[in-house]
Amino acid sequence: MKMNFGRVVISAGLCGLLSFILLAVSIATDYWYIIDVDEGKNSSLEYSSSHSGLWRIYEEENSSYHDISFYTDTSDHTEQEKHLLNLHRVIVVLLPLSLVLLVFGGIFGLVASLAQSCSLLTCIAAYFLICSLLTVSGVSIYISYSQQALEELLLTVDVESLAHVHMSFGWSLVMACLSFCLELLTGILLMLAARLIQRQCHHEPAAVFSMSQSSPQMLRL
């Protein structure tokens, strides 16, 4: 039982650590959304290839980065533009918050594992599930934000001008999705570890009672 508990806890720890690394790299990199322009067919050069992250946009034509400002004056913006800006603000709050919570979850999870406390492990498991909910919420909002931004663009430009422009989600988003899966798996493994401790606690009193019942019989012999 102890060996099984140790394996489950170590697996949970590795999953939690990997989920933190993936989410940190995802937030720090700029490949959430990729715009690839076929310059050979795009004679007007109205658009240029670029890739963007949560904080900045890299334009390949100028080989330069442009920071995304979240505190600009929105008085001359349309309601849809204000809505998109608010969505982006929510994203850059949810994902870093989930990253910070993962740090505390790792610390508390280590303490709960060393203490082998069923109640603490259950609480930490629920904690990681909440972290995974924040992560998947941030990813889902980003996907919705990107789709709405594309729809807004299609209303203002000629569709034919985008014939040679290819837009797709990048590997930064994929890493955030993998981080969510690992956070979810960490919570499940910690819940399993708590269940193993609970079973062990139930077996020990039963073993003590069995020994107490057999001791008088041994004395009579």
C-alpha cells in the first residue's frame, strides 16, 4: 500500500511540475496565433506574416515586436472593439493567476504528501482541479476572442483580399491545453492518493482488532 501511495504521489508531483512548465512557456511565448501570408501571391502586400502572444505581436515584414496595450483610451472604440479588449484583459489575468496558484499547489501538495493526510490531499486535489478550470477558461476565452476578432475583420475587409492569408492557432496554445490536461491529471492522482490513505487507515484498526481477538486464544493454548 505504501509503495502504491508513493508511486501515485510521485506521478502527481511530476504531472504538476510539467503542467507548470508548459503553462509558463505558453504564457511567455508569442505563438498563440499565427498569420501566414503567401507573399508570392499577395501582390498588394496589404498584410504581412506575423505571430502573436498574450503580450505582444511580432511582424515578420519589419522584424519588430509591438506590445499589446490594455490601458489605451477606448472612447473612440466601437462596442465590439471594447468587448474584445475586455476579453483579452480577462485572458491575461486568468492564465497568470493559474500559474501562480500552481506554485502554491505544489508546495501544499508536497506538505500533504509528506504528512500523508487524507483530508489535506483531498483539498489539494480540489485545488488543482480549480487551477485546471482557470486554465481551460483562459484558453476557451482566447479561442472565442480570436474567432470574434476574425469575424470583426471580415466585416471590414474584402474576403478576396484574405485568400492568400492563412490564420491558425500556434503551439503556445497547444502547450496551454496540455498544461490543463496535466493539471486535471494531477488532481485525479492526488484524489487517488487520498483514497489509498483512507483505505490504509481503515485496514490498520481492523488488523489491530484481529490481533486482539487472537491473543486470548493464544494464551489459552
